[in-house]
Amino acid sequence: MDKPTHLIEYETMLLGQHRHLDRSAYILLSRIRMEGMMSIGQLSEAFGLDVSTLNRHTSALLRDGLAERIADPGGGIARKFRLTEEGERFLEAERARNLYGLDKVLAGWTADEVAAFAAYLKRFNTDIERLGGRPWPRHGRGSPQDSAAGV
């Protein structure tokens, strides 16, 4: 394990163990919040997942009252998923827990260290997204940039 890429692989594997809740709900709801209403096909394209997998995940969102399926306001055939008020509350509470945990972990870091780490993570993620052809939206309603700006 002497190559830096081996160290990154190992540390990202360890990072995954610290996730407590079903991350699929958090990630799906975050994407819908940022993009606006999305159909199952749009979610499939955005995540690179097959429709049957997304049907299982979105069924859980519907069952838990975190999202609802509505007719496409644009008149399209496909129904769209949008967050419910409960989904918005869930997403905000989950994000607050995540931020609280990060604040605790990074308490001993300088502001410059946190900013550098965030920049490297963003670069890492955008390179993965570029290679996979599925960029994640980084501006708009619900994005971290908006929250940092007080939007």
C-alpha cells in the first residue's frame, strides 16, 4: 500500500463506514431539490442506474412521504417526482446532522485546511463525474453554495 492511489482507495473505503442512514434517500432528494421535478428516466440518466433499482428507491421515498409523484407540469407523458414538505424537512435535518458531524471532525483544522480539503474533494468528484459523463449540479436551489451564501 505504498502508492498514493492505494491510500486514497483505502481512506475512501473507510469514509463509507461512517455513513449511518440510507444514503440513497438523501442523495435522491438532494438531486431532485437541485434539479427540480424529475422523472424516473431522468433519475436513471442522472445516476446511471437502471429503472428497476430506482423504482425500489423511489418507492421507499413515496412510502415514507418524502416525495410524491405528480403529472408533468410541462405536459409530458412521464410523471415526475418532487419533494414533499416532509421530504424538505428530512433533507434539511439530515444535512444539519451531516454539517454538525463535519464541524466536530474538522474542529482542529484551520480555515485554510478546510478550504483546501473542500477544493480537493470538489476536484476529485468533478473528475469522476466528467469521466462518467454525469455531472452533479453545483449551483441552484439547495446547493451548498446557496447555503453558504445564506440563500
